[in-house]
Amino acid sequence: MLLALVFAARGAWLVIPFALIQVGALAAVFVWWGRHACDYERIVVGDGELSVETSNGETLRRVEHRPAWARVEYDGARRGPIRIVTAERTIEVGALVPDDRRQALAQELRGAFGSPHAIGSVRLDEERNGWAA
């Protein structure tokens, strides 16, 4: 913006509107990034309970089911969603997981759902930098 003011002082006034557009676009990007910087998905399986909590921007959604009634669908496609399917609904998870780790997440969920007597719990926190068990 300072450079635009220097050009305007030398007589090139048309530079100011373009500099303001550029600063406005940069501000919009920072606002968008600030809203989504803390997005996460939390999947907790254990003690006969499945809990999926998703935070996207200012929206927080929590869904609970019994893991015995759920199955995991993942076709292995790049950027393909991982679906947790129950009789009542389908929940898409793994949106923040890198492509090379999606298969591992799907296998981990299948293993957690397939164990009829899970000891303790499996907690997967997905963040922009990946997921950790």
C-alpha cells in the first residue's frame, strides 16, 4: 500500500483502487484461513459407543452410534471419502486426512468396529497435519 501511495504522489492515482482491491483480497483470505485453521474431526470408538465430532469453521457437529451397528466403506479412491454407515445414516469422515493415510484410517476403523470386546478405546484425532492414534 505504501508503494501505491508513492506512485499516487507522483501522479499515478489509478494505482490506489487496485492496491485497495489487493489488500481487500488478502484480508478475505486471512478471514477464511482464520475460520478454518482449527478444523478437526474426532472419532472415538470404545465401550460400545461410536462418537464422531466434526468442527468446520464455526459449525460443530457430534453424532453418536453403536459401533456394532456400523460398517466402514472406503473404495481406495484418491480423495475418496471414508464412510461410516449405519441403518439410520451415513457419516463421511477423513476429509482432513492426507491421501496416503486414508487406507490406514479405514483399516483402523474396521478393526475397532470388528472387535466385539474392544478393551479401552481407540481415539483418532484428525487435524490438518494428519491423524494420530
